[in-house]
Amino acid sequence: MQEEYDSLMANNTWTLVPLPVGRKLISYKWVFKIKQGMNGDVERYKAKLVARGFTQTYGVDYNENFVPVAKFTSIHCILTLVALEDMEIHQMDVKIAFLNGELEEEIYMEQPQRFVHQGDEHLVCKLHKSLYDLKQSPRAWNQKLDAFLKSIEFMKSEVDLSVYVAQVGDVKFFIVVYVDDLILVCNDQNKLLQIKKKLSQKFEMKDLGELHFFLRMEVERNHDEQLLCINQIEYLKEILNHFLMEECKPIQSQNEITKECEWK
């Protein structure tokens, strides 16, 4: 919680002001999450200060809130390209991504408990940056990232607005955006490192190195055979546990699948 609060303060997320007459005050909550790695091990504990966006009113403290995310078809196509052309593929995570978004509307929130400023208990937080669960937060963050990627010569794909493409000579570059997770693909390792450096200079990033785990997909790479394999074993285990089927027995149905494909 302290780490989250310190990030909010460093990012100039709000200033303390008296609540204007006639303005509505939105509330907040703390959300705690255990983030797991691809083997199901605990990677880190996270605390987020989340605005209760359901108390917002359309046309008053938010307007548009749509934001695209990468299609799974696009992700699969890029993974295929990586395997075929033996390209570099890395992953980066944007820390406190939504806090980078600039707010256009006036929004006032309660001071969070345990972090109420002594002597200013009567004041409220006037938000300058977006918070998680505000209606416009995903859109504000997406617009900020979109503007930056365009400023470093990336273009949006015409078939997927969350895939950015750049090419200079023989160097090809793709960036796949899924909210605050980025997949970076390039056929030149030095250029890849340069883009990662630019992203880290603009936003607070966590460099996860080569892609191994993304959207519950485990990724295994074999450079010698130009193979890239994906599976969702841990995700399947979670589903089985949820429906109390962890003791169920698997069956082999490959023969039936093959026969059906041949018949079609």
C-alpha cells in the first residue's frame, strides 16, 4: 500500500482542494492481488488504490471510455512470424499504467484512509491523472501510449488497432498492446533494445526479458528447429479446480479428430 501511495504522489496524481459546491465526491477502495508466474508460483504481492467508477455519471465526470486490446488472432499470427523468421520477442509490463493517463474532466475523490494528510482532513483529492476503475482510465492510458508510439515512428495496423508496426530498411518491428502488457518483436536485437530504452525513459516499465508467459499462455522457444510452442496448462488446472474436476481422467481423442478432418 505504501509503495502504491508513493507512486501516486511521485506521479502528481492529485492535489488537495476544498470540494466545490454542487460537485459529487467519488469513493475508493484498496484491491489486493497475488500475481503468479507461469508455474503458478507467487511472483509478487500488489496493492492498488481503485476509484469506485460506478458512482460516476456519463456526461458529467466521464464521456468516451472505449479502448481496444489486441486480438488473440493477431497474437497467434505474430508468434507464427517470430518462429518462421527467427525474430526476437520480448515482453514489458507498464507499472501503474493507468496513472499515466491525463484526465480532461474534473473528478474529486476522498482522501484514502491511513494516508489522510494531517491538518487537511477537510480537503479532497482533485484528480489530475487517471486511477484504476475510473470509467475513462483505460482510454486515457491508451491515448497516451498511442501518442508516444506514433512519435517514435510506429503506425497502427489497419486490421488490429492494438498492433503497431515500424520498418526501416530490412528491420521490422511489431509492438502488441494488451492494456498494460506489451509484446515487442524485432529481427534486430540492437533495435529492440533501443525501443525498450525509449519506453523505459517515457514510462515506468518492468522489463520481463524474452517472452515466456502472456495472457495465461506459456511460450516455449526452440531456435534450432524454428519452433515456438504455446500451452495453457496452469490455466486449465485452474478451471478444473474451479469445477471440482481436478481428479478427472484425460482421454485421447486424436484419432477421432483426424478422421473427422479427413472426412471434411
